[in-house]
Amino acid sequence: MTCVRIALPPLHSLTADSAFEFARLDRNGRVSRSGVSSLLQLGASAQSQAVECFLHPTDSVLTHVQLPPLSAAKTQAAVACAAQALILGRSEQMYVAHSARNSEGQVFLSWLPRVALEHFAALLSQHRLKLRGLYPAPYGLPEPSAGHISACVQDGHLLLRFSAEHGVVDPQVQACLDGLAASGSGVCWFGEDAPVAVIERQPAQQRWCAVAPGWGLHAGVSKAAKPAAGWGRALACCALAIGVWLLGLNLYAARAAGEGQALKAHMAQRVKQAFPELPVILNPLQQARQQLSARSNPASTDAPQRFTGLVLQAADAMPFMVGSVQGLIFEHGELQLNVPDDARVNRADNAWQATLAQAGVAVQATPTGWRLLPAVAAPAESGSGGVADDE
């Protein structure tokens, strides 16, 4: 798989336009292109590409601790305790990475501020660059053969790689080189300005072909990028849950409304069957209560109907009373007609009485006129309901 290797500038000053050296490796691990670029240019050159980054020497803090054989979890805890004693500041603000324990009992470790990793992760995500590895600067040198040391100078710092996992950053370039020369170590130099004691020189481009170590700080970048993705997924899940809840609420409301309409129609049908005299059913419950109340107290409810019926019957059967009625009194279901004395003459024509009798209305003479009442309520002494002779 092809990838791009980057020699990063200091992370605190890294921006999308920051220039840095890079090399593009082909599938065989050989350099196909090298030069100077930026995150902005790399992100624009391809849809998405993998990058391996090597930290600036000032960001590369490397050390090692001696540990007995331990499980992975216990090794992690031991490294965290050792780092707390070595880190200047609050250790929880640092991301610590470490190698596996080698045959000599050494565990190599490095750390970076979490804020710097979050900043770096945001830049990579912004320009669609996929991080495959983030390593301290010395691991950008090829792994030396046995008994040799790979070395170069970068921005005034001496980078040394002793093995696959062991690397060193030393700002005292000349003093360190003098020490190596005194010890007789074989130094393989990459790049220009090689010291006299160097036994082997390699072109600077050859350093890009180094084999990366089995550990690095890239897991910290992944963890720094996770909260944003996690919040996005959480918000998406919340929006989905709210949408499902609203859909369910609308379905339940529609179902409840349908059941309510069906219940109202059923109630209206039952009320119509129980009270057929109702012409229109608008409020089934209220109208049913009114009808039940009317049936339990018919006198109070039938009085208006009785009054209207008696008046209509009198007007129909007694046309001779037109213009002669002085007053109407309706009480106890009886209608009293008050007429002048000259209107209360003895009428030999009893046809109007027969008409009222056929309608179920009895007629009784009174000192002031006539009394009309239902035939079933007429007193027994009234006989057939005839009218007494006028005085």
C-alpha cells in the first residue's frame, strides 16, 4: 500500500499551510517522490490518503524503564506510574505510549500533550488525511545493522536509532558525536555534513525508507478524534429517537382520535334509538341526560308543550273568541280563558265543543270564561265536558 511520510514541524505551530518535508512511498517501500508540501496541498491532491508522521525533535520525548515480565495490563500500569515521575506537570494532560518489553527488560516510552494531539487530529480530519502512524523523530531513520547506529541531524538535534525500538534525541550534537567516536561505535550517517568519524554515509532520501517501530503515539490521535465523532453519533441517535417518538405519538393520536369519533358515533346511535323524538344528535351525553331528566319530571318539561297545544286547539275550535280574550292563565296543566261578560253568551251551537272533545280537550265554564284541560284530567262531575249555561 502506498503512503506519504511526513517530517512534522513543531505541533504547537503546525497549521494547514505549514511547510514540511515529505516523501511518497510506492507499494514496495521505495521513494517515488519527495519534496516540500503542506497539509492543505496533500489533502487537495487526493480524495483520501494514508500518512505516516514523524515528530519534530522538540516534540520527541523518549526514555525507557526496566520492568520485570508482566501482563499487558500490569505493564501499562507500571509505565503510567513511571511516567508520572518523569513528566513535568500534570500527567493526566499527557498521552503516554510505550513499546513492548524487549529481551533485556527495557520498555521504551514517549508522551505528548493531549491538547497538541487534538489539534493535530483536527487538522488531519479537516484535510481528509488518514493517519497510519505517529512516531518520535529518531524512528524516521532506518534500523541499523548489529553493532551500528543510524544517525542524522535535524534542526540542531542529533537523532540516533540503535534498534527497532530504541531511539534517542540529543540536542548536544557535538558532545554526543565525540562520545560515540570515543566508544568506537559504528555510525551510519544519513544526509549532509557527516562527521569525520562516520564509517558509512547514506543519501538523505534513503532515510524515508525506514521500517516503522511496533509502537507509536497515533492511538492518542485516534482517541482525540473520537469525541467529535461520538457526539455526532449521539446527536444522530437522539434525532432518530425523537423522530421515532414523534411518529409514534402521531400514530397514537390518530388512533385515539379515530376511536373517539367511533365512540361518539356509537353513543349518538344509542341515544337516537333511546330517544327517537330528538331530531338531531349533537352532544349525545348531554342530550341523553336532558331526556332522562325530562322523563323523571315530566310536569316541568311537558308544561310548555301542553300550553302550546291547548292554545292551538282553542284557536282552531273557537274562532268566535278572536278579539274577545282578555287574559290567559295556565296553571296545573289547565288553560283559563278570560273574556268580557258580553262574550260569555249561551251558545246553542255545540260543534266547537265536539271539535275540542275529539282533540282530547275538555271544556268547563267559569265565572270569567272557560277552562280548557286534557279530557283525562277533567273532573267526574263535568260529565261529558259540556259547557254550563251562561248567566
